[in-house]
Amino acid sequence: MKLISFLQIVVALGLLNVWLLRYSKETPYRGRNAKNLKEEFIVYGLPNWFHYLVGALKIGSAVAMIIGLWNQPVAFVSGVLVSTLMLGALMMHLKVQDPIKKSIPATIMLMMSSIIAYENAIH
């Protein structure tokens, strides 16, 4: 298996894990003192509808990341989208002045999705 394919699987499974399996669970990486994803968006001062939009984009990009294993342009677009979403996540952690530890997952996802976008860009 190529490294880029491995990264696509890791990113896709990571997004699905957070948004489908750990959605209602407390983790040490949630913004400020949020107990679940919905509370995290409240902590960031974002509207409720935005929580659903981001969730749909992240789940959709995870599915696209898997499809991208066979379709390079889809992998590129999903890599760009996830990179953009992770930049937003990092800005929200900064906004609420979270300790750096809480930004580690978003930073790692940003790095992996940026590599995916770069490697799947049509040169």
C-alpha cells in the first residue's frame, strides 16, 4: 500500500470516528470544557446550523477520501476540504484560548490532509 493511500484511510477513519462513534463522548481534545461535539460548537460561539454543516462536510469528505483511493481528483478535493476544515478547527481552539494539547488532533489531520491534497493534485 502506498503511503498516500494509507493517509487517506487514516484521515477518513479519523473523521468518521469523531463524527459518528465519538460524537456524544467526552474527549480531552474538545474545546474548552465541552462534553460532546454539539457543546463544542456552542463553546466556540457558532450557530447550531453550522454544527450540522461542518458535520456533513466532514462525513462527506471522509467518504470522498475513500472514493479518492480510486479517483485522484476526488482525493484532491477532499484533501483541500479537510485541510480547510482543520484550519477552522485550529482557529476555534485559538479563539477560546485552549491549551495547545487540544489542538494536536486538528494539527495532525491538517498535515495529513495537506499531504493528500498535494500528492493528488493534477500536475
